Amino acid sequence: MSYEERLQHVSILGAAGKMGSGILLLTAMEMADISLKPENKGKPYVLNAIDVSDEALAGVIKYLKAQVLKLAEKKVVGLRKVYAGHAGLIDNDEIINQYVFDVISLVRTTTRLESAYDSFMIFEAIKEDPALKISLFSKIASNNPHQPWFFTNTSSIPITKLDEGAALKGCIIGFHFYNPPAIQKLVEIIKAEQTLPEVEEFARTYAKNLRKVIVPSHDVAGFIGNGHFMRDILYANSAVDKLSPEFSYTEAVYAMNKITQDYLVRPMGIFQLIDYVGVDVCSFILSVMDHHLKEEKLHSPLLDKLLSQGVKGGQFSDGSQKDGILKYEKGRPVAIYDPGTKTYVAISELQSKVDQKLGTMPIPPPWKVVVGSKAKNELLRDYFSQLKNEASLGAALAKAYVLNSHAIGQQLVSSGVAMNENDVNTVLLTGFFHAYGPINNYLA
Ligand SMILES: NC(=O)c1ccc[n+]([C@@H]2O[C@H](COP(=O)([O-])OP(=O)(O)OC[C@H]3O[C@@H](n4cnc5c(N)ncnc54)[C@H](O)[C@@H]3O)[C@@H](O)[C@H]2O)c1
């Protein structure tokens, strides 16, 4: 079965979710582009959007229409060629509306898993629950006569465990989109021990057609991206603990969030990033990694405590940030949650005291300036050489954090999760928008 034939009947599991809706959008457009080729005229194309909630699925179609409209406007020159000769499609608006119609017509929303029994390809983005994923895969595999291929978006579960658990005989691969899938360029591709070469080849073609940056990761829980992120979180937690008793808990969180954003020149501080991803999601990924990587202790009592008090973070459906470890106003952190008193403490109340304790710091170039600059390397080299020579507490904390991030990166290579240092750096640069990869010589 060719690439194009396989994309004739596809199902997305969890299609109304954060990741599923984005994967649905990208796949619907890829399928529409194939179906509109003259040689494919008249062939049926079906894309099942499967989720447990009808209500959520209704929202997905609205989302899809709005997004396809936006993306179609960007590719109108190509679409003019596709629709050349179609009577009645003259101006750009008519062509765009026809394309939106053609994309949406492929999609069938449904709560019935049985719809996937006819598909050749299954993209899965349900919640990070190994037992649930295995159970859905088994049901589909044993009822679908076409021996479908499974592309799982799992953030952390070893693909081999899913393959073995559902007896898929290698018809599975990890295809780890980053959030949001339509915008983020990075995809980690993870082969299970038995993944068939043709499944991998399809994954690479599909990623290339979606114009993604591919980084292969070995099949180790957490892969490269979360392998780094989760260990970074645990390091931040331990740094908060070590700052006690000189710093109160909220002061220490403020200090480490500021250090990891401003003094590490990152797009957001580590605690803001945990809120962005969701305290619950991070905690769950950690628990999966902890389960599979027995030689390491990958557990955060702090995240557990926050979760037990209902502090979750995550995002509203319009993409705005929910309160979590930090409280937000217009997207900016204004207060820090104190699990001791179960209230938020305003940053303005502790800021100047903590800044004073952190001491003198070189002025870091803002992340936005660095990532947009042609002289990025020089800016970073200059800043880090100043940081290196600074002896304040803040500088010591920042340097130790950079070195720990470097060590995590190297561990990912030496333990065989990443093929090489460049892949680790690409994941952090592309998937996390860091201004520099963790494996660097800035503090050497
Ligand atoms: N959110 C992220 O930043 C992110 C990034 C990369 C990968 N992932 C991974 O992607 C997957 C989905 O994460 P998400 O953040 O989109 O979660 P989500 O909770 O937003 O979406 C999950 C969707 O699955 C649906 N669902 C639950 N049970 C189902 C079932 N039995 N059948 C069909 N649909 C079902 C839910 O209704 C929901 O719409 C997880 O494996 C996660 O680890 C998430």
C-alpha cells in the first residue's frame, strides 16, 4: 500500500483534545491535498475524528474550519493551481472557501471506536494512560482486517511496551508532536524494538510533508524532550529545597523562576513552564518515567503536594494560562502559590528582598532579542563570560543550573536515549524554543 493509499482511511483517537485536534487539522489538510490531485479524483477519503464527547467534537469542527481558513489563505497561490479550470472558482475567496469545504468534507466526527475498524492508519492522542492506550489499540487491531498502523503521540510511555501490550507486531511508532502540533516544528520519532521499516518510512514522509523537523529518539521513557524537561524540573525543585531556610518557599520559587528565565535566557521560567504544560501532566509523565527507569528516582513530592491541593495550571480552551504554581494577569506571573497557607503571595511583596539576596548579576540579553539576532552566539558568549566571573548567590545558582542542564543533555546521549549531542540541542532549540542547546561551551 502506497503512502497515498494508506492515507485514504484514517482515524484520530482523542481528536477533540489539545494534541488530537491539531493532529486532525494537519492530517485533514495532508489528505485533502492528496485527494485533490487529478489522479486521485473520485477516490474516497475518510478521516474519522474519534473522541468520547460529542460536545467536544462539535467544537473541533468549528476549530478546524477557522484554522483551515487561516492556513488556506497562506497557500492560496498553490490552491489556485489545484483548482485551475474549476468553473465558478475565480477569486481567492471562492478558492479558499472551496478548499475549506473540501478539507472539512473528509472529516467524520464520532464517539464510536468501531469507525476505526476500517482505517489503514490510526493516530492516537488520548490521555497519557498506558492501560487505556493498550486497550484501544488491542480492540482496533483485533477487529480491523487491514492490519492498521498506529502512530502514538505518547509523551513518555515506551513504544515497545505499547506494541507488546496490544500485540501490534511492529505496526506502531512513536510520533511525538509538540504542543500545538500545527505550529511547533519538532517531531520526535521513536521506533519500538519491532517497528516495521515501512512504518518508519511512512512516518518520515508524513513528517516531511508536514514540514516538520525530525529528531529520532531511542525508545526510553520520556524520550529526549521530556527526558530533559522532567530532570530540569526535579533540579529546580531541589534548588528550591536547598534555598530554605534563608528563603521562604515562595521566595525560593520566585528566585528559581527568575533565574531560569532571565539569567538562563529562556522563553519562560521553569515554574511557568510547568504551569504551561500542566502540573498534572508533568506529574504523570514523571510517574511513567519513574516506573520504567528504576535506577533513577524521578519523583517530585512538590508536584504531588500541589496536585493534592488542586493546583494544576494548564490552559483554557482559548490558549490563555490558568493559575497554577504561579498566578497570572494578562499572561504574566503576579503571585506564587504557597502550599503552606494555600494562598497566593504577590510577587511585588517579595521581589526586591529576593533580588537583593541574589546579589549582583550581569544584565542578561532578553531571550527575544537573542533568538532574533544574527549575532546570537556572540551575545550569549559575552553574557555567559560575565556570568562566569560573577560571584553572587544568583550567579552561582544560574551557573549550577546551566551546568546541570548540560549534564542532563550529556546523560541523554551517554545512556543512548539520543543518538548524538546535536539531536539533544535540536529538541531544546526547536521544541522548547531555547536560545541555545544544553550541550554548549558557554561556561567552559
Ligand atoms: N499537551 C501537551 O503538551 C502534549 C505534548 C506532546 C504530547 N502529548 C501527549 O498527547 C496525548 C494527549 O494529550 P493532550 O494534552 O492532548 O490531552 P487532552 O486531555 O487535551 O486530550 C485527550 C483527548 O482524548 C479524549 N479521550 C479520552 N479517552 C478517550 C477514549 N477512550 N477514546 C477516544 N478519546 C478519548 C478526551 O476526551 C480528550 O479530548 C497524551 O499522550 C500526551 O502525553 C501532550
